[in-house]
Amino acid sequence: MQRVYDFFRRHPTGVDGFWALALIGISGIGLVSNAEGTGDDPAVMAAVIILGMSVVVALRRKYTEKMLVLAVVLGVAQLIFGIQTMPADFAMLVIIYTASADGAKWASRFALIGGLCAAPLSSMRWPVESISVFGNVLYSVFQMVPFALAWVLGDSIRTRRAYFAQLEERADRLEKERAAQSKVAVAAERARIARELHDVVAHNVSVMVVQADGAAYVLDAAPEQAKQALETISGTGRQALAEMRRLLGVLRTGEHQESGEYVPQPDVQQLDELIEQVRTAGLPVDFKVEGTPRPLPSGVELTAYRIVQEALTNTRKHGGENTGASVRLVYFDDGLGLLVEDDGKGAPHELYEDGGADGSGHGLIGMRERVGMVGGTLDAGPRPGGGFRISALLPLKPAN
């Protein structure tokens, strides 16, 4: 049946043509049966009106306004030549509905007025002699009902279509706005990450300069100390190059950075201080470190610190009363694992996606950007039984 409906929707004129032929057949049978004794002229004019009304039905959707005018002309001719109502007049109801649903506003109003006038004019032209004048008036009013219903049905279809079109337009607009806001959030987060990585790289370069000056100063007096300084310069330089590769691989080139004093960014060593601040604010946090702590690339340490900071901030904001959290920091041979969980009611997942509750560009968008810059993976979502979980794996070496 669905294929049949689809076929009808794809070929509306063909469907209307079929009903026009059916109308010709039904009206033709009635015309032939009533032709005896009526003379040739009324029969010929009736045949012309039947054909005209069939054309109205066949082309009602393609030429709505023109077919409405044609129906009115045929109706007037039917009154003038005294051709009584017949099955072909059903086309008037059809064109009134079509003009109300698809036609111009003037055509809709004209169809309503014409439909309401058709019944009284017909009663005046062919009054029922067996009933009183008052009875003829009531009969005329009764005949007006189908015309009014046809117009109301068409107008309701027009209103419904307009309503659905408005809903579709609104949904499309909201989708575009959401996409634009997401792009703005990503751009803002990337700009913020660029500034932080710029500080990290600048700090590493500053360390290299200081170590190089020290090595040059003690090169003759203490060669072993100079050798250690050179090794520090080598390691720091490699870390700085790795950060620059990640920066150029993710962020657009030519972005200007804000000027300011170059200072080291937070690292995993400062997580104890961060968690103590959160505990002081009233959120119980269980913090454990597993594995053997060791120096990490600056970008990895900064990413780990920011993820824990953002996760605990959202737990404090949205966890509700009597909420607890746990933080696990796991040192693997080739990476650093993070697991942050809470047992509160949690914030809606969309809030994290849209950039955080405070509109500062945090949330899952920012976390994914940070983790992606160091070549890691992030998994976030509600916990079974309540709460929220964020887990991340940060590799110690950047992905190729």
C-alpha cells in the first residue's frame, strides 16, 4: 500500500485525470437516461458543462485559480440555460477544497463566497414547489453545508501544512545554530589551548636558554656539570618540539598569541593541592596514585591536570548534596591513565557537550580537544546506578 500511496503522490495530475474520467462516465449515464424528450440544445449544453467540470477536476492542482474561474463560469451557464444539478457539479466541491488548501488567498475567499451563493441561486432557479417558501429557505441552507465543509477542510489542510513547514524551518534553524555554537566553542577552546601550549613551549625554551648559559659558564671548570646541562637542554628541546608538532597539527596557523609572562603550567604534581582545595570546598575526594611516578611531557601533565580540574568542578556544581568523588592516577609503561568518578545525580550529558555550565568553553568538547592534542582517548558517560565517570588514557609519546 505504501508504494501505491507514493505513486499517487508522484503523479497527482494523473490521479485527478482518472477521477475526471469517472465523473464523465457517471454524468454521461445520467445525461443519456434523461435525454429523451428534452431536446437537442439542453443535452448538448449539458454535455459541454460535464466536459468542462471534468477538466476542472483534472487540472485543479496545476491551475487552481483558473479552474476556479472556469467552474464559476460553468455554474453560471448552467443557471442561464436551465440545466439542473447533476453529478458533474461535484467538481464545484472539489475546486472549493483545492482553492482553500492550495490556491491564493483571493481564490480561497472567492471559493467560499461562490460556494455559499451556489445553493441559494440553485433554489431560486429550481424551487421545490411541493414545500413552502420557508421550506425552500431551509433546504437552501442545508445545501450550503457541503460547500462550507469543503472550504473548512481545505483551510485546515493549509493551516496544518503551514504549521509543519514552520516546525521544519525552526528545527533547521536550531540545528544550524547548534552547529554554529559548537564551532564557536571548539574555536574558543582551541585558542585557549594554544595560549597554554604557547606558555609551555616558551617555558621549555627559557629553561634551555638558562641551561645553555650555565653550561657555557662551567664548561672549562666543571665539564661533568656542563654535560648534565647539555643533556637537560636536549630533553627539554625534544619536549618543546613535540608540543609544537601537536600545536601545528591541531590549531590553525598564524594565530596570534596573547603577550604575557611565560610561566610553567599546572602538572600532575599539583593535583594534591587541587584536590585539597576541592575538599576544603566541601566535596569529599578519594585520591590514589598507582604505578611509579616519573617525569611526563608537559602537554600530558597539563592535560591530566585540566581533566581532573574540570571533572571535579562539574561534580561540585551538579552532583548535589552528599556527593563524593574519586580520582585515580595510574602510571603505565607507555602512558598515563585517569579515572574520575562521582556518585551524585550528575549534569546532563548535553551540558558537557555544549561546553559546560558556566559557558567558559569547558566540558567534553574541551576535554576531547585536549586529549586529542596528545594523541590520547577519552570516555565519558553516566555510571550504572548513578553518578558520572570520565576516563582518559594519555600516551607518553605522540601518535605518528
